[in-house]
Amino acid sequence: MSGRMVRRSEVTGSGGVRLAAWEFAEGPERGGGPEEGGRRPGVLLLHGLMGCASHWAATARRLATAHRAVALDQRGHGRSEQLAAGPPARTAYADDAIAAIEQLELAPAALVGHGMGALTAWQVAARRPDLVSALVICDMRASPLGAASQRAWAEWLSSWPVPFATLADVRTWFGEGDPALERPRPERGAFFAEVMAERSDGWRPVFSRRRILGVRETWVHDAHWDELAQVTCPALVVRGLDAELGRAEAQEMVRVLPRGAYAEIPDAGHLLPWEQPEAWYRAIEPFLHAVAARS
């Protein structure tokens, strides 16, 4: 868009893995007002499983009016280094996020995470409270999802009719044709189109579905309540009315969090920041601005 820009930075993650971080701004002049000495509070946005940093572009640019907004391609996703033969330990994702905060000098940063990225965010906040000013948890459960959930994911991933002939076919299948859908969600089609690449035989995901399932295996069987209780910064739990995180569990997460708050967005599922962007902004912006004002 006119007057907007994005800058790529390289981050060295856990074990020397190369990670791509993307800083979004409204124009060539970055930095806060005089009262902040030219320094805006940092925000690190962490996508979910199968996501990428560019999914956060609209949110990051919205936040960039008052924050230094950076989105990270987590290992095995986007432009970051792809996974080796086996999935990394779950702790590697938190280590990578910590490396990004430190190397990009974002601390203390607000962490905004979606799905698996939210789990990474609260694990970072629990381990390194000195680096984190606030936390936004978007549709991630603290309870174990279990073997049945993993089997369902394996069946779903194997059902993808790859290769897709065109990007329009990608959008149609994920937005309308996927049997997992209860009703059409065009935003879902656009979301998955962003993680496809054209090959000689058609359009395929940029990631290995087998390795993605392996990554999920590293956390899907575990409960994460203890780590959640160790988060001392202000934390906002956001869920869509039709999301994977149920209301009762979300409210229990808020109760467990020492400084928890809750927001619910109607007519939205797991991809609520993209399905209902204005409602998403209304939920997170006042929260992040209040935290920044107290810093």
C-alpha cells in the first residue's frame, strides 16, 4: 500500500537456525513521539502452525502507528529455514522467539500469538518475564488435545487434493470445499493461498505436511496450565464464538493467569483475526495501548 513498508531482518535462532523477521511501518519515518525518545514499544507477532509472518501484515501495520511491530517466520515456516528430518523440540520455538526479541532489541515486547504461536508466546513470557510486557493469546488451548485430535489432523492433511491447478482452486477448496468446514469461510481460502507455491505440477504447500504433523506431536499431548500460571505480565485471551478454544476453558485460562483478561468475538472461528479484523482490533488495541501507557 502507498506509504507503507516492510523490512526483513535475519535472526539466528536456537541451534543456529536462520529465521526471517519482518518489521512493518506506515512510512519511512519510524519511531515514537518525543515523550518516548523516538522509541516505540515493541510487538512481536507469532503465527500459528502452517502460518507465516505475512499473515500478520494487516495487524502489524495497524499496530505500527503506535508500536514497533515485527512478525517472525517461525522455523519450518515462511522464509525461515525449513525443518530437518525430525521435528525440533517444543522449547526451540520459544528459544527462537527469545532470540528475535533480543537480537532485534524489542524488549520489553508485547507478544501476540495465534494458535501454536500463542503457546510459544506464553512459554516465552513464563521463562523470560524480563523480555515481555504483555501477552495476547488468540485461540490456543492450555489443555492437552490428545491422540484423537492428532489422528483427525493426520486424516485432514492427507485429504488435501494436492496439487491444486490454480490459486483460485486453493481458495475454493479451503474456503468452501473442505469437508471439515461447517459453512463457507472465504478468509480461510485466502489464508491457505498465502502458504502455497507453484511447482511444475501445480500449487502445493510450502511446508511438508508430514513434518507439520510432527511439529504438532511435540505439544498436542501435553497440558500447559503450569506455564500459563507463571505468566506475570498482563495477558488477554481472545477467542471466536466458533473457535477451537471453548468459552469455559478460555475463562479458566483467564482465571489461572495472574493478570488475565478475556475477549470474545462473535461470528468468528479459529482464524478470527482475518475473519473479523475490526472486532479483533477493538479487542487488542486498547489492551496494548494501556500496557504501553503504563510502561
